Amino acid sequence: MSASHFSVVQIEVIRGILYSCCTLSFFGSFSIILAFCLFPELRTTNRKILLFISLADLITITAYILPPWQESACKVSSLINMYSSISSFLWTLCLAFFLYLKLMNKRSSDVAEKLLPVFFVLSSILVPIGCVTSIALMDQEGRDERLSPYWCWLKGAEEMVRLQNSTSMPTTHPSHPTSPSSILSSSITEHNNLYEAELLREYLELMNSDVTFTESSKKLLIISILIGGKAIEWSCLLLSLFFFILSYWRLRKYARSPENEWQMLIGEAEKHSSPSMKFLCAPLILCCLRIPSAIRSLRSIANPEHPVDTAEFIFAILQAMGDPAQGFANGLLFVGFTSKVREKYYSLFSRFFRSISSHFPTAYQSIH
């Protein structure tokens, strides 16, 4: 069975999954940032790029947890989400490209080190701010249930049509706005009963059954989706996958090389490929996590009027799990599964708890 919008129950399920993944990603990203700040020996160039990715992931999580029902907060949340997501994609591509150059030879590695400030300007300032400014000037930031069930990104084609036809549409119930997002906001904030909210949604679908999509609104939707981050996201994912394949092939080549040839090609410090392979996995993980988001965006571009069926609901759940999960995945990979960082955290917390426990006898004696 298909409908034109997600049901209230479906949105609540997506919200619970989204908030759970955001919580896990917060701890994963924070553990990476804290390790970089506390342990100077971990401040390598790879870890520095990973730090910028984690900072962007933290900003993305902040955008996801902002309330989507208030229009002003939703607009701010959508712009923050675009900026941080685009920055995260570009920094992930920077990591894949840097690792590839580092595996080439010493000269290429030096070039990559010198290019890092350029990547910083492009990934953190010029490109994200340019895309966010374009969307803001087009006034397309907002929320649409088809594109983003419980977070803010773009208005969507259906909302664009309503805004264009708002002056000509009859208002049978002036106490309720005609926007589906506003109707749902009203139902959730004013009614705690899900049944009443569901009845209000059925009225909404009946009221807006005569809304037709125009070619101009569809073109505007496609342009907004691409400028809003999807063009950069897909380009970065493809390029990151390309550099991953090249780097993996080169590591396999080094692994089969004799000892003397290995040292000539990559140097003694790069003899063990495990750290490089872990950093190479970061772009690959991002590609896997963003597949549901890419599928939903392609469906919206191909047919903005596609029904919200079971498949759409499943992909929305997967997107709610995958979009904010990069911080959690990186935290597991570079903290939980990295013995060097894990042992440093263990040593730090051991000293901390020993320091606390050493004060307990003194405190006990002072009381008695």
C-alpha cells in the first residue's frame, strides 16, 4: 500500500532511529577529536584530516537534532546540514587522495603535505559556503517529507507548487496552514493523540489532491538537490572509490615486493600497511553508508511524485541510519579497533580512576 506522505507512526520510527545513530556518532567523533587533542604523537597528517572529518560530522549531528517543526530553526538546520555534509565529503575525498599520493613516492607525499592548506580552504570555506549561499538565495532551504522525513534539507517540489499556487488555492479551513509540514507540525505539537494526527493527515491529503507538479517545479527541485550537496556528494564518493582502488592495488603491489624493493618504494616507516588500510577504509565506509541516500535522491529526481511505499520507507530508515553514522564508524575503526589509541585511552582512564580512588580513604578519615 502506498501513500503520498509518511504516516505519523513511520516518522516517529525514523526519528527514533535517527536520534540513536546521532548519539552513537557523537561519541565516535568526540573520541577521535579528544584523542587528537590529548595525545601529541597521534597528530599525523592522516589524523589531522580525520579530525576535520570528525568536526564536520559533529556539526551534521547538531543539524539533525534541531527541531524540524519550527520554520526558522528548520531553515538554519538545513543550511548547517548542507555545509557540514559537503565539508565532510570533501575532506573524505582529501583523505583518499592524500593516501594515494603518500603511497606513490616520497616526492608525491611532500606535495600532498603542501596541498593540505589548499584543501582546507576548498573543503571548509569556499565550496560549502558557495553551495549554502546559492540555496539560501534560491530560498529552497526547508523540509519536505519525501526528501527528509524528520530532518531539514530542501523544500521539495510539492512544497514549491503549493507556494506558487497559494494565492489561487481556496482556503476551506483557515485555521490550518496549507503546507503539509505545517499541518504535521500542528498535529504533533497540539495533539498528543496519534489518532487525531492521522485524521488530520488524511484531511491534508484530501485537501491537496488537486496539486499538480509543473515542469518548472521539477527542474527547480533537480537543481536544488544537485546544488544542495548531491552533485558534490556523488562526485566525491566516486572519486574516493577510485582512489581507494588505486591505493589498495598499490599496497598489494608493495606487499608482494621483495624487502629491498619495498624499502626503496615506500620506506621503512610504511612497511606495515595496516594503518594505511584503516585510513583507506574511511572513504569506503562513507560510500556504503550513503547508498540509501543516493537511491532516494535519484528516485526524487526521476519522479518527484513517486509514492511513499514500503520500499521508500525502508530506504528512509536506512538513510536515517547511514547519514549520521560516519562518526560512529570512524570512532570504531580509529579508536575502538586501533590498539595504540585504545591503550592510550585505557592508560589515561586508569590513571584518572586511580587518582580518584586514592582520595577516598582521605575523605573517609576526614568524615570520621
